[in-house]
Amino acid sequence: MMITIIIYFLILFVIFFLLIKPGRLKKSKKANAYSASVGNINNGILITIALMIGMAIFYFISSSACILFIIITGPALFLYSLKSEKKQKSERDFNNFYKDCTAQGIHSVSDLKSEAKKQRALLIAKSNNLSVNSDEDLINYIKRFDKLRDKESSTRLEVLSNDEQKEYDELTLYASLHGIDKPLAMIDDLIKGFTAEANGTSYMQKKRSSDGALLAGMASGIGGSIPALMSLSETAKRNEAISQYNNIAGEINRVRARYALDCQCKADEYRAIRKKFEIMLTKELPVEEIFNYLQFKNTAVKVSETGTITVDVEVSLKKYISIFDNVNAVADGSVIAEIYNKGKKIGDAVLIFDLYGCQPENINIPVNRPLSDGKFVDHFPHGAHLRGMCLFVGILGTTADDYTVKFIPGDLWAIEKPLSGVNY
């Protein structure tokens, strides 16, 4: 019985080695990196299933049945692996052929009318191990380019869509907050972001140089004066390299330390600003009344390949809003950009004011805008530069000129202008 078990596992090991051997991990012709193919993953799944079935047969039926199962399935799995690898290689060769042809300006069958491009395509096919026995074979290869282009386009659009979704999430991060809760949440995120940056810096460990005299003495004792001189020379070169590394490492560490200190100072600065915001006055006014204080200019509309429409606009106050006993206030919250195509409304974009709200046009305040991933960006609005997005509503084949925008009130309120002493 023990011999049967040993033979069983040896056979399984041989099958596993043949199917998932190191040689299956290939280096791409076009990239300087290693990657495992999908076929290898499929092979691993099949082997796992075969192992489970084999073990079940061994325990619940008999060892003889298990060995018979291995004798039948082992070669089948191996042949499947060879076929799968051949298919993967063929696909890699064709993808390389496509990239090389594209780089040479060969994009479609019509390009083969040029004898120079046709000959170039034949040479590229040969260099990528593609079999071309006739013009028809070459034409069939070129016809497959459309499918690859569609796949590339689909992948590119998917990446673009994800990036746009991320930007949309960042732009609308504080859309649900009202009144003083909005700027306080922004400040809290800025404090967290700067604190994380200050605490997240790493330190480059410096290297110790070698003692050349000690090493030379050892070399002299071992082999005489010539090895000793060679040891001194090699040690000097090594110490020079270490010295250069340490100089670079030291400078990087100093930069990181300064950056960490700057971030910590920024965090402390915003903690002080938060205390000032906590006692700032806010007042609810009709949104139409606040909206009438706003003036818009330099509206720009962009439409992407995914149909996402981005609206940028500069907004400022005509004058300060007076609240309570003649306290100067600014507008805060959001405005809505209604987007129209040929007179038909197709969507809305929410444009949210930054930390200090909407100032009069002559006020220029640098704002560190917090982002959804905990980081932040420097933003220098003149009045306020607002951006909003409406995802995936654009019509195929249209341009920015096909869309018009109408601004209406969103969630608006008045908040006391930043108190004196707030560091802009």
C-alpha cells in the first residue's frame, strides 16, 4: 500500500512539473518583465481538480483505480497543456506582428497596395514566426487588426471611465454636507492628509565604508605586497562609491525631513484655522437670493470619448453678502450646471465651492483641496474656479460645441468671510 501511495504522488508530481514548470514562465519579446499566462492558471485549475478526483478515487474506491485514472488523465492534461501553450504563443506572435506593423504605418489591407509596405509586412511576419504562404494569408492577418483595435479601444475607454469616475468622486466628495459641516470636514481631511504625509516618510539607511588599511594588512599577510596594494585600490573605489551613495541618501533624507516638517506645520496651521471656522457665523437665505450675488465667466465645456461632460467656470461674488448686524459673508455650497444638447436637457453637473467659498473677484486665496484618497492638491481660485462632471451622457460623434450650459442654484448658504488672522 505504501509503495502504491508513493508511486501515486510521484506520478502527480511529474504531471504537475510538466504542466507548470519554470519554463512556462516566459519572457516577452516586447517587455522586460515576466508574466504568467492565463493558460497556466487554467492548467493549475485542471490539475487541482484532477488531484481532488484522484484522491477521492484512492480513498473511496481503490489504489488500482486511482493509478488507472492517472494513466488516463495524465497524458490528456499534458497534451492539453501543449496545445494551450501553442495557442498562447501564436497569439503573442500575432500581437507582436500587429504592434510592429502599426509602428511601420501598416494599419489595413489598403496599405498593402504599396509594394514597399507589403514587403515590409512580409518581413515583419517572418520575424514574428508567422506563416505566410500566399498574399491571402497576409491579407487575413491584416484583417484581424480591426478586432485588436476594438479590444485596445475598449480597454482604453474602460481605463478612462475609471479615471473619470474617480475624479467625479473627488469633485463631489462634500456634496452632501451643509453649512459649517462642509468646511470643517474639508479641514479635517486636510489635517489627516498632511499628518499622514508627515508620518509616512521613510529613511534611507546609510552604508558603512570599509577599513582599507585593515583589509590591506590582511591581504599582505595572506599573499604579499601586491595583493595588499590591490586591496587598498579596490577598497578606495568601493569607499568612493559608498561615499557618493551616502551623500545622495543624506540629501534625500534631508529633503524628506524638510517635507515631513512642512507637512506637520501645515497640519498645525489647519488645526488653528479649524478653531477659527468653528466660531464663524452662517445664515440660511433663499438660494435664489444668494445665487443673484454670483457672477459667472469663462465657461468651458469638454466632452470625452466616454461621453462624460466636464464643465469649468469661474465664479465670483458681485459684493459681500450682509448677514445679521452687517457682517460680511460669502457664498458657500454648490451650483448646478444644466447641460443641454440641441435644446434638450441631458444631465446635471454639481459644482462645489472650495474651503473658503465664493469670494469677490479681487480676492485670491490659495486652497489645498482634499481628495477622496486622502491626498490633496493646491488650488488657486480667483473668486472661485469650479469644476463639475456629468458622467457618460454625451452623444456619440458630438463635440463640446454641441452642448450649452445653464447655471441654477444648488445647495447654497451664506457664511461669514474668513476671519482676520486666517493664513491664506
